[in-house]
Amino acid sequence: MENKKQNDEQSDTQDGGLIYGFIFDGKGSARKASLDDIGTKIRGKEFLWLHLDLEHPNTKKWLKNESGIERVICESLLAEDTRPRIYSLKDSMLAVFRGINFNPGSVPDDMVSLRLWINNKQQIISLRRLPVIAMQDMVESVQKGKGPSSCGEFLNMTLRSLTSRIGESVSDIDDQIDSMEELENFTDHRNIRQELNNIRRAAIGIRRYIVPQREALSLISTEKYDWLTDNDRMRIRESSERTQRYVEDLDLIRERSTLIKEEITSRIADQMNRTIYMMSIVATIFLPLGLLTGLLGINVGGIPGSEWKWSFVVVCGILVGLAGLELWIFKRRDFL
């Protein structure tokens, strides 16, 4: 389902780099828009949304020459560094967010970036390099007549979609840790340790981006934008708190994976110690036996009983008795 959404977004890319374009009526419905509508005067509660593909060759040219956005903002929107952050200019906001990468062949911690520019002219411009599920969710809500009624609600719907999918990925990782903790024994140490490394890598990768994203959300909720209501700020704070919870969950996942790895290492060490201990016991038992047989096996004259036919049987009996005596001594001293 997720991959299908990504493919749908890719197939909708139009000339000029526009993927989606809508003018919302403020009641949940919208009509399609084009890049030329950036200069159209927005009336009443209407607002414009243009979603562009950063990989398209015309996107950069349009942003700098036709969008009407300040050059410094254009450079920020086109920058390679996509660490989550916000930048305020008068009553406008530039934001960079991260979401889970559901593109084919990707891994969850390889997160996709979403850049947003929301200004006081009721215009929203979003850009991405790889498809972002949250934008397809937005289109589906429009098709159902349940689209956002304001720029603030658009932002909240986007954040809710991004955050919920981050939560799903964190929950999946947590379930993997739970299943590993329920194992009574770790027979295949190599595979389990590799799985633990993959889990830790995924947790670290996701955490790397959602920590600054949490800080950006906290900052947005304190900014005084005219297009952002108190109710919008409250919902953004909720998204920030959920993100904080995911950060704590990822920290706990890293600690739990470390404990499991230490348990595996401890079990391997115990197994090796038992093996070495048993080998030491065997070597200790056979040391005097080997000394005796070696002494009797020297090729010199004068070996007692060399001419007696029962010598071999007697020597074997002595060796067995000596071994039994050693085992009895080891048990008395709790060596066995």
C-alpha cells in the first residue's frame, strides 16, 4: 500500500516539476492549480498549495525566477543539508521535516525530507526529492472532501501523518526487541548479533533526525504567525510531545539491545569457561596417568613385571583405580 502511494505520486509529476497543485476553499474541498496560480490573488479563506519535485530540472529555475520567494529562502529550500529546522521571516515560515522512507529498496532510518514554505499570502509550497507518503495522504483527504481548512490545519495534518508513521516504525523496532527478549536461548549467536546491530543502526538513524524535529516543532508552537491559531499550536505541541516519546522509546530500544548483546556475550563466555574447565579437568586426570604410562614405556632394562603375563592387566587396573581416586578427590573438593 505504501509503495503504491509512492508510485502514484511519481506518476503525477507534471511539466515544470509540479506534482500536486490545489487551491483550497477553506471548507475541506479544493480545485486543481498550476504553477501560474502563484501570482493569483487568494480570496477569503482560500489558500494555495503547490507540491514540487526537487529532482525536476525546471523546479530550481521556477523557484528563483517565478515563485516570488526571496532568494535567501530559495537557497534554503534547495540546500542539500536537510536537517529538520524552521526559519521565520516576518509572518512566513520555512520548515524542513523528515519522514520514514517507504520507497522500494530503502530502509526506515534512511528518512526522506520534506521542505515547506508557508507565507502570509496564504500560499504553501512544498518540495521533496523522494516521494513522501504524507503528501499523498493530503491528496486523499482532498479527494474525500476532508482537506484542510487553513494553512495551520494543513501543517498539522502533514505533521500528524509524518509523526504517526515514525511511531509505526519505532513500534516495529520495539516489537523486534520484544521477540528477541522472549527467546529462552540464543543458539545462533552470529545471526542474533547481526539483527541487534541492524536494530541499533535503525534506532540511531531515526533518532538522529527526530531529535531536531522535536525541537523544531516546539519552536513552531511558540511562534506568533497570523495563520496559526491557538488550536493549531496546541496540536503542534501534541506532535512535539509524541515525537519526544518516540525519542525516549528509541533510547530505551538502544539500551535493551545493549543488554541483550551483553547477555549473549555473557552466555558465550560462560560456555567457553565451562568448556575450558572440563578440558582442564580431563587434562588433570590424565596427567598422572600419562606420567605413569610414559615411565613404564621407557626402553631400558629393569622394568618391573616385564616378564610376567599379568603385568599389563595389573597396570591397567592401577590406572583405572588412580583415575577413580582422582575423580573422588575432585568431587570431594566440589571441582565437579
